[in-house]
Amino acid sequence: MTGDDKRLRRIVIAGGGTAGWMAAAAIARTLGRTVDVTLVESEAIGTIGVGESTIPPLVNFNRLLGINEADFMRATQATFKLGILFDDWKDVGSRYFHSFGLTGKDHWSAGFQHFWLYARSKGHRQPYDEYCLELIAALQGKFGHLPEDRMNYAYQLDSGLYARFLRAMAEGDGTKRIEGKIARVELDGESGDIAALLLESGERIEGDLFLDCTGFRALLIEQALHTGFDDWSHYLPCDSAIAIQTASVGPAMPYTRVMAHDAGWQWRIPLQHRVGNGLVYCSRYLDKDAALERLLGNIEGQTLVQPNFLRFTAGTRRRQWHRNCIAVGLAAGFMEPLESTAIHLIQRSVLRFVRLLPLREISRHDVAEFNEQQDQDMLQIRDFLILHYKATERRDSPFWRQCADMPIPDSLAHKIALFRETGRVFRKNDELFAENSWVQVMMGQGIMPRAWHPIAEKLRDDELERLLATIRENVTSTVARLPEHGAYVAQYCGASDAQAA
């Protein structure tokens, strides 16, 4: 056998949906004809398809693939997203905003929160929110592209339409799609690797590398290779969700809204042609019928589809790359959609796989590196999600009392204690959520630092006030010049009714 014959050329993707077609599009666009990409999916198997809210790294993913933003947004009925509005999380009646932007102006030695905290001790009364461009723009329903990418944003989109958009792109770049249900995963008797997928039609799909995009079923990584799963439901107790779509009744705001209730929370995500709604809850404290009644009683607009009921367990696959199989998306693990990380985790694993793609035999060092980085992503996101439940003053229901009393990972306990005592947040190993995200959520949930960095006290009172006033004025004047979000979307990427169908 020649060297070229040993090349790992045949990549088989099991399953479509957002995960499968994001993987196919990225691999085919990046590697071109150096690999053969085959995707197997069945129209008879539905996808979860509720991931409609995203975070800013998706902007870069689309740019890496050379996707025209306006075309993509038109095709997916997308709107812009500047952050998430949290209602009733700290306590009933409370509200805070987690924006995608920077707040204020950092010094190299300390974040802006230190200067704001010191000013607050001197009688300063302006809220921390007033120093963030994206936050103020979101609450005023404004949006516009600014020079030098000064506005950080993501998208609110129809994930089913996104998968369709990526499919057309991937097939145009040479991906072969095979319609059919997977009947069995065939393992190599000698190596234990996956040798082929056997379809119900009798067709046999051989490959060198297999991507498991089969969702919660995890047909390859778990049912065939028995990789194992770490259950995190003791930290993230919600295990059920109901999703439903409604007609729009007002202008689409450039943010996602999440509203806590006594057994979980509800989302509201405005797209161009409709609104995505859902109720996430813990079945220990709320049954399915009561959850549906609660959701239907707290939506706006006519329902467009039948409700979609989901059950899940928060956690992660113990190895997301095992032998010659890489799990992507829900097959790799599940984080509830509180901070819109589902599509991001697909993106991270796909791009990481492309970077570590072997030329010939799979290196155990590549596999170990991939798994370690994926595990770090999952753990860091897990801690950020736990923060929303643990740092609460709510004691009005058994669910919230359980969350307040539950033990938390040492990594999160350290982060909370460090911030409470010093106002500091340290970002480690290319961590997804930046310092300002942690600051906004911790203060929004009621964790206020007791101290600040001494650099803040270097400024005289008048210098400090002038600095803060200048930042506020820049935010106010910039937002005043921005167009209304809905009008900007209509002009930039407005979709026709036919595209929504």
C-alpha cells in the first residue's frame, strides 16, 4: 500500500441538522478536494431545531467560510442580537442585561469595574449598564454596523433554515448527501474502530473518520463505542423543555429574553418572521401538562406549530473523540440553552477537528489534545451556567431553594469568592466568556465586590468623574445615531414571505 493510499480521506458525517451541516460546510469549504465528505441523514428523523439564539463567535465562523452576512441573514430570517435580558433571576421583580460588548474602558492593570466601584464608594450613582454601548442600544431597540467592528453582536436565527443554507453551500463544495436511516454501526473486528455505517436500505457507507451528529441518540460515540457520559444534573437540575413558535406582534428587539419562573425559566427570541418561545423546567417540581399551560399562558401572538416536548440531561461525553469517531453537537453533550452556547459548541468542535485533522494515521496526542480542549470548554461553560442558579436571592420555591443550597464546583466557588473579595475576574485558556460577561452576571445576580484595584484611586475625584462622563456621553451619542433595529434589518437583510415558508 502506498503512502497516498493510507491517507485519511473519507470523512463520513452521521446525521444532518445544524451540527451535521455546519461540519460538512466547514470541512468541505476549508479542505476542498483533499477529502471526500459524505453526510448520511434521513428526512424521516426530525431534528431538535430549537437553537435560535447565538453568540458572537458565529460571526467569525461565517466569515471564515466566506459567507455573505446579508445573504445568510435573509436565508435564515435572522435578526441581530446584542445580549440577553434576564428577568426575575436575582429575585422576583429584578432585571439585568448580559451584553456582548465591553463596559467602559479597561486599564491594562484592572478592568473598568474597579473604577466604577471606587466611584460608587465616592457617591457616584450612574448604573454600570450606562457605560456599555451594546447594552444601551439593545434596550432602546437600536442597531447598526459601526466602523472597526465597534459593535459586538450575534444572531437570532431559524436553525432549520441555517442547516438548509449550509447544506446548499456544502453540496456546492462537493459534499455528498445520502438519504437513509442508519440500521447498524459496523466496527472493525481487529482495531475496534468504526468501519462503516449500514443503512436500512442495505447500503454500506465506509469511512476513515466518522462524525457523530445524531443528537441525543449518540448512535456512534455511545451506542457503538460506549464512551460514557458525565451527568451534571446535580448542578444543572432542569431536565425538560417545551418549544413553540408564535407570530410576531411587535418589532423584533435586538436581544433574547429569559424569564425565570418557580421551576426554571422561559425564553423569547424574536426573528424576522416569527418568535421562538420555550419553557425550560425541572420535572421534579413541574409536570408536563402544567409546564405547557404555563408556557401557553405567557406567550404573545398566535401559535404557529404544535409544541415540541424535549427531555435532556445536562452533561458531557467523557471523550468527544474516541478511536476514529468525533461527537459533534448534542451527541457530544448538552448544556441547557440559557447562554445560547449550543451552536457555539458545534462550531468549536468542528474548527478544532479541522485544525487537528490527521494526514494518515490518527495521533493519540491529537485525540488527547482535542478531548482536553473540549472538556475545558464544557467545564467553563458549565460553571458560567451554574452561576445563574446558585447566585440567587430567590427562596420562593423548592426549586430555587435547591439551587441556592446546592454544592458547586471548586472552580466556580473560587471565581465567585475572588470577585466578591477583590472585584477581579481572570480568564483562563481562551475561555469563552470574557471578564465583562462574568462581571455583568455576577453583579446582576447580586454579587457585589467589597474592594477594588488601587489603580482606581490614582485618579482625583474630578478626573474620575470626567472619565466616567466622557464614556457615558460617547455611548449616548453613538446610540442616538443608530437606526431602529427592525428598520435596519429590513433594509440590510429583509426576507420575503416566500423565504419564510
